[in-house]
Amino acid sequence: MNICEQINKVLDSLPEESLEAVLEYVRFIQEPEEVEPTEAEVQAINRGREEYAKGEYAAWRDIKTDAV
């Protein structure tokens, strides 16, 4: 069964209220809302870029855990 068939099967089993939420989500991922970062977020982004440029970062493979 391909992905479209799987999605259709699941959609057929959902109540009308849930379908409205699914439709809203699908519209969102088709055209995501543009969001401007706050001043605090811009500052955090800039600090992160500066730290990265200085080599002050940890690789994901070094800090990830298998615990979920």
C-alpha cells in the first residue's frame, strides 16, 4: 500500500471534527505562515552563529542519547 492509500484509509476512519483539523494542518504545511523572530530570538541566533564561528559547539552525535 502506497502512502496516499495509507492516508486515505486513515482519513476514512476519522470523525468529521478530526477531518477539519487535518485539513487545517494540510493547508498549513502547503503554505506555512511567515513568522518574524522576536528581538530575543534574533539575539540568540546571532550568539549561536558567533559561537559556531569560534568552534564553540557540540556535535549532535556527541550529545544525543538513545533514551526516548
